[in-house]
Amino acid sequence: MIRGIYTAVGGMVPRMNQVRNVADNLANQTTHGYKKNSLFMRELITAQYALDHANGVERTEVPEEYRIDFSQGGLEKSDRTFDLALNGPGFFRVQDAAGTMTYTRNGRFYLNQNGQMENSEGMLLLNNNSAPVVIRGTDPEIMANGDIFEDGALRTRVGIADFDPADYPSLAYMGKGLYANPAAVNEIAPDAKTEMFQGYMEESNVNPVLSMVDMMEMFRMFELGQKSIQIQDQTLQRSVTEVGVVR
């Protein structure tokens, strides 16, 4: 009977992880460029694995697998000069102060004191030669292919990075809408159909209605585990107080 309680608890732990995952998606439904994260159970019998993990015992088998949904989000008009949105596959390249390059779909940029386009984290937007994008004026025109014109003259081109669709699951999410590229994964030429829109922002691809349905389903399954524990606990109590009484 004790084993049954542990099994029920172990089955509840993955539901807690799924609830946290859905809650994280809901919290980022208004975050520009955010991509929905999904959690899948890869094994049919996961209760013991999940329970061991909750107790700090790690196994080589991983019962849970997170997948990022890189599908296109809607485009929201902002009319800000330095807001950029990608319609199609690909990422903006950004670089931090240490020179580390990461990838993002969040195209909200600002012009710093050096005339460089940077995001809210101070990371610089890179051009197609992996150098910081520099703007000399204040009213550049950015074309669908990323070309930046000032006073009718082509100055530079915003770099668009892309990967083979089979390599997308290998991208590591770093938080704040940033993705790291493993050394084994190589960039490919951006899709010719990908367009860049100036004065627009890509919305999150999280569907709040579906996410709330998922949340309710997870709560129901969690409650079933609780009821199972209560039933087994009541049975144990009867075994102790009734069966164990010497008459």
C-alpha cells in the first residue's frame, strides 16, 4: 500500500512540472518574439523517475522532454523606427559586451550613444558581416531584406541567421528570448521568403485559451492523484485500527 502512495505521488510530480511550464507560457504571452515551450512525457512509466528526481536522485533516463514551438507569431504595428519583426524563419544576431553572440526573435531595439542598435539588455544588433549595426542618422529606412538606407544610400544590412529545421531543437534557450547555438550546429542561408518589417513587433505564439485548457487538464489530473492518496491513506488507517486489533 505504501508503494501505491509513492506511485501516486510520483505521478503527480510530472503534472506539477507541466503546470509550471504552462504558467511560464502564460506569463510570456505578451512578450515579443516569445516561443511557446511544451513538455512531453517520453516514457509510459514515469512515476518512479519523477519521484526520484523530486527526492534528488538523478537517473540516466530522462522522462521529460521540453520542445520549443518556433512557429510564427502575429505581427503588431508599433510605428517605432527601430522596431523590427521577422515574418518567416530566422533570428536576429545580437552580441553582449563579452562578444558572445546569441539569437533572438525579439526585434525591439534602441539607438545608443554610439549610434549602435541595441536591445533592452544592452546587446548589440549585428549586421550580415557579424559587426554591430551603426546608424548615422535618426530616420533610417529598413527594407524587407534587412538593407538599411540613409538619405537614399545603402549603409549596411541587418543580419538574419537561420538553421536547418532539424537543428532547431538543438538551440538552447537562455531566457529573455535568447537562444544559444551549439558548436555542432551550423547556420544556413536565410530563407528567401523571410521578410523584415520596420515599425512592427512579432507577438508571442502562445495561445492563452489553449494554455488555460491545458492548465485545467493538468489540475484535474493532479487532483486525481490526490484523491488516490486519500483513498489509500484511509485504507491504511482502517488496516491499523480495525484489522490490527486483537479481539
